[in-house]
Amino acid sequence: MYIPETLSSNPKWADWIEQLPDIVAACAKRWDLRIEDPMTEDYAEMSYSYIAPATDAKGTEVVLKIGSPPQLAEIWQQECHALQLCNGNGTVRLLDFDEALGVLMLERIRPGVPLGVCPDDEENTRIAARLMKKFWQPVPKVHTFRPTAYEIDGFDKLRKKYDGGTGPLPEKWVVRAETLYDELMRSSTETVVLHGDLHHWNILSSEREPYLVIDPKGYFGDPGYEVGAFLANYPDESCEGRDRGEIDVRRVEIMAEELDIPRERIIKWGLVLALIWARWSVDTPEEFWRTSINRAQVLDQLL
């Protein structure tokens, strides 16, 4: 059984990797599936999940997403519940699941080409914005979704880690993120279920609808939070050789128009999310978190 190096090289997943052949066999038996080798497309990144196409006894194509080591059980639940809530409206359909095995059985999206390979950045931005609006649902009374404050609280953890400092991240930008987040939440008038990671590679072309969203992280909060992941991505096909500041300006204008969110608010949310991304990368080489700081600077200059 082939296991991608992105999974097998992670020592934290060793026990789970050892169990994967048995989990796959259990899936084949439970749903009467012929399971193929895992997806190898560049956009089917498998750092946290084992993703494999399969065919059931009736010839229906499906995809198995196996990704629930104990460390990720909560994230698995959030994705499952988000897909149940959307019920295929603008998202991949959740056909079935097995919580004990940590498996989602999803519809196979054809042709499944990610938005990131499309050359028109303006059209891509409109498509993403319209899918954001489709995804946003009222927050159920009972749910497992995380509040967006969970990510801002990460800056407190950063200070604890560095004895009150902010480590390699410039303190002024950490303070900027916290201050802007508080400002945006005080003025927030709407709370919805959020995808949490809606970017070019989580939007695939489809026969059922023009495009469908995959891989929701399941947060809840102000709708403006959703723009951060999209603003953070600059696919080569649509952005290479172009000034990123100009790209950001046009994306913000389109999102303000499509989402009916003030331009300044979109910029501020993008800035907050850029700094959250910097914090996620704090333990990696400087080039990674520095890229997010640079993006925050570009957005800050638009205010």
C-alpha cells in the first residue's frame, strides 16, 4: 500500500500510519468499495489526511478522506459537521462517514480542476466570493465549530512561549493583529459558520455546479474573516509577473462589491489573517513567516 511521503515522514503520525492498511480494508468492506492508490495531483496535498479515490458496487466514483489521528479528531468533526450543514450546496457532498475510523466518504468531483490553475485572477476572485456567500450558514444551537478568537488566542500562547515576548515576530505586528481583531469584532453585526481556509486550491471545477468547495475547517464568526485565506494566495497561473499590491487592490474591490462588505473592513480582516499565518509559521525558517509579514505591510498601506 503506497503512503505519500508527506504522511510517512511525519513521526507524529507513526502509529496511525501503521493502522492505515487496516482502516482502508475496513472501508472497502463497510461500503463495498474498490479502493485505488491515493491521489497524486499536486493540489491533493496529504499532510494530514490519506485521500484515495474509490468505486462502489454500482460503479459510482467516490473519494475517501482518512485523517483522524487522535491529535486531529476535533478538526475531523468540524469538517464533517460543516459539510453536513451545507448539504452539497456549493460544497462537495458528504456521502457517509465513520467516526470510529476517522473516514469521510465524499463525492468524486469531476473534472476537479482547482481554481488556482485558472489564469483570470479577477474572475477567480468573483467565483470565490460567491462561494463564500453560499457557504455561510447560521450557526446551529449545538455545534463543534471553533470561534475565530481561537486563532487570536494563539498570540497569547506565543507570549507564554517566549516569556512575554513575541519571539521572531515583530511585536508591533502582533499588537496590530490583536487590536484590529478586537475592533472588527466590536463592530461585527453578523455571525456565521465559516470555511476557515477558502483559497484557490480548495475550490474545484465540477459538473454538478460550476465550482465546489472542499476541505472546510469549520469556524464561526464575522463573515469578513473568510477573505484572509484567499488574499494570502497568489497562484502562478494568474499572478506571476504582476505586482501583488495591484492584485490585492483589485481583489479587495471585487470582494467589497460581491460580498457587500466595506472595503476597509475587508483589508483589515486580510491584515489580521496575514498575521495569524505568520504566527502559524513562527517555528519555520524566517522566509516563511516573513512572507506573511510582508503581505500584512502591503495590506496596511491600503488603509
